[in-house]
Amino acid sequence: MLESLDGVAIAAAMRNPGAQEQYYRAINRRLLLLGNRLGLDGDFDDDPTQPATQKAPPAPVGLAVAGIDGSFEITITLPQDVPAPSVTMYQNNILRDLNKQRAQMVHQLQSATSVLFDASSNVVTYGPFTDTFQKYQLPSQTLFWRVRSSFDGTTWNAWVVYSSPATCGPVGVASGVLRSTSNALANTATTPDGSNPLTQNGTTTQINVAASVWKAGGVSSTNVINYNSGLVDPGSYGKFYVYADDPARLGGTVIFTASANVANVTAQDGRLYFGSITTASGGGGTGGGGGAGGCLTGPVMVDMADGSQRRVDQLQPGDEVRGMDGGEKIVSIEMIAGQPCFSFTLDNGMKLAGCSGSHPLKYHGAGFERAFEIQAGDILQTSRGPAMVKRKTFTGAQTVYRLILDGSRLFFSDGLVSHNAALALK
């Protein structure tokens, strides 16, 4: 048993009136703390003969907002979870505790395009809820956030607007693009017509980039982004891969970069690949951004008419592949080097090892579309029925094989329905 309180011994309190008063005050303070912990305020707050009431709203909560991969992640910190900087402040916080009945605290969030949160700010309300973590998928948006809390869902405390520690004031938070589209080459398509926007400027080393229209899932209601024309000069002749960084998918004017290393194209999220071009001292540089019709990489397995399978790079003219309505004879095979290629992983476990960006694949219940245009979430037709694209990955510039067939020109590549010809421009 303690022989002293707040530094005052029992023996000293018995001899000294001042020490005695200090000792009594220490006892009273501890009784108040204990009573508050037990919900005592002259009587039990949970007296079954009395209705439960809360006389005041709770203290303000802490609010943190982060924009991550097209979503807002919001963390609410309850007042009792904030460490007090001193013992005295901790004791005072307990004595001022307004939640004596230990009622569950509920919260309400609001987002707005303006810090005013007025009628023109597109205010959206979320809740009430009791969770202290919320996540809302709202890609490519910048919003202000605020929170308020209550014990009964009726009496609320004042709104607390999220403020950045860096600016010491209210700040809008950008959600960014969806993770499924933040990696440009995996989930963003080039121009709808598949054309290469790159040309050599005369006999110089300068590369001209024409204006282009892009598709990118999760960006807008139309999923269309326009990019202005521009130029880039790598300072030498040769084969270059041209890209630009636009993580927020704003479109317009961007800074183009030309690199001889294809790995740089996927070295950063939010990077867009505009194609490749080989420049020469005599001019007339040729590009290869869109591929050349229905082309597959060597490891892709093709279904044969006899029920077997064979790698693309092992096929020969005269071989018969499985078509939609029977056998399809291969008339010829073309090899095309340096084509930007993609692989596809489907939710039924199937995977297309690799194809050029212009290779046509069949949608389930619909027509064909180039690999550049196909995105995660699309439903493709396979030999096992419809399957959804889970992941699309850029696999670099590779040599591809184009099969020229004599019939309907449809065949199965790694189980997906493919077309061996280039699609007509839209």
C-alpha cells in the first residue's frame, strides 16, 4: 500500500495542515479519475431506471487523407487514441471525458471540389459509420475532405477539415489514377487507329511526334485522352523508343523522351509509350509502334487441326491449324522484328504468352480488337468460353510471327481466338 500521494507522506499529513490539505486533494483527484473510468457522476450513468443520454458531442477526431492508386484512403483517430504529451494533460483529458457512458462514436465524412463546401462544391456525404478507416475509389480527382462525430447520430461536433502538416492549412488531395491504369504499358492503349505517330524530320536526328488520341481505362467517362504534337532529338541516328510521363493522365502537351533502351519504357508508373522509330542519315526513318497485323511471339502455343499443339516458331507453311469451322492451312509465315508486345493473363488461368500491339483478339459476344486497345476487365473469347483479362503486361520489343491462312483466318493462340490479319482502321 502506498504511504504517500503526490509526494505527501501520511505521517506528514497528520502533523501539517498544509500537507493534510494537499493529501486530501490527491485523494479527491484519484476518486474523480476512478469514478470517471467507472462511469460514475454522482450516480451510475447506466442506471436502468433512467434513459441513456449524452449531454454533449465528442471531442474532435484526427483526420488523415491520402490519395493512392485512384482511391482516397481516410484514417480517423479517436481523441482517446491520441497520446497525451504529459501526465497532467492525460489526467485532465480523462476528467473532461464526455463519453461517460462509453457510447460508440459515429462519424460522417464529406468531400468537395472546394474548401468552401458550398452548393457549387459538389459536396458528397459518406456515413454515418463507426469504422475509423474508409477507402473510396474515385480515380483522377482532387478533393477536400472534412469529418464530424457524434455519440447518438443527432448531436454533432463541428466539422474538421483535413489540413496538410506541410502547408498548415486545408488542402485538396489528388487520388491519382487507378492502379490498373497507372502502369501505362500494361493498361493503356495507343491511338485508336493503331497508327505510329513518329516520323523522322528530314535527314536530321530529330523525331517528330504527331498529335494522338489515347484510350485509358478508369480515367474519364469516355476513357479518351488527347495529346498534342511535339518533338524529341536524341542527337544520333538509330532505333529509339519514344515515351512521355503523364501519371495523372491530363493529356495535352507532354515532354517526349527518346531512348535506345526499351527497358526505360516501363521503368516508371504513369509512362506512355508512343512507339519506336529507326532514323537514318539519309532520312525516311521508319516506325514500328503498331505492329503489322496478327503477330505472335515464338513461345505461343497454337491449336492444330489434329488436336495437338505447336509453338508458333515451329510452324511451317502447309501446316493445318484449328480454325473456328475446321482446319485452316498456313499459306505463309512472316517474321517481323522489334515489335512492342504484350502478354495477357485471364481469370480462368489461361495466359497468352505474347503478341504484337496490333494483334486482333476476339471479345466474348462481340468483334475483334487490337491488343493495344484491350484492357484489364475486358471479356475475351477462349476455347473454354468467356474469360476476363486480369493483367496485361508489356513484354518489350520482340520478333513476332504472322500466320497467313487460307480460310476464315481465325485460329486459337494459347486458347484465345485470334485473327491473322490487321484490322481495318476505325
